[in-house]
Amino acid sequence: MFFNPKDLARVMKQLNIKQESIKAHKVIIECDNKNIIVQQPEVIKLNVQGQVMLQITGNIKEQAEQHKQQAKAEQNAISEEDIQLVMQQTNCSYEQAKQALSETNDIAKAILKLKSEKLC
């Protein structure tokens, strides 16, 4: 059963259904024991009478817990640039800046933390 695109658009408008294509490079769904990764996804955002739904298609790959933890550790790694920036903004030592970044996982929060504690 095929619909004429114009007829389909008219019916969607009558039903108050809005559709939007989202350009994405990768979609990651984080579960308790695994990640579901969709490579080269085609993502459609549907708004049906105020209820938003995402339709995702693409190459699906599952990542086990071990890989999930490794990916998260890499994501939370503190870069030398971040440490240097915190050091410059607070006049703290390398170790103090690194510690603040590891506690907050955020450059701005680390700077505020060090300045409020007046450790530097």
C-alpha cells in the first residue's frame, strides 16, 4: 500500500504530526549492562500532539559492559590542556588542578572550587 507524498503530508498535518530529520553521526543508548551504538544513523523526530518520539535506523552494534567502562574512562580522562587552564586561572599547582578536575569533571567548577577554597 503506497501513499502519495502530498496526501501523506496532508494527513499528517490533519493529525497534528510534525516530522523533522536530525543529522547525526552516531547515536548511543546507554543501558545498565551495555551500550547500543547506531552508526550512520537516520534519525527522525516526530511530534505527535505534543508527544515527541525519535525513530532511529542505521547500523546497530552492542557494546558489552567492559567496553562501556573503558569508553567512559576515556571520556572522563583529564587533558593536559584542561589542567594547564585551571592552573593559569587559579595559580594552583599541577596536582591541585588535576585533583579539582577529577572531583568535578568540569573546568569551570574546578576553578570555582579552588578559588572558593583559597588553596592557591
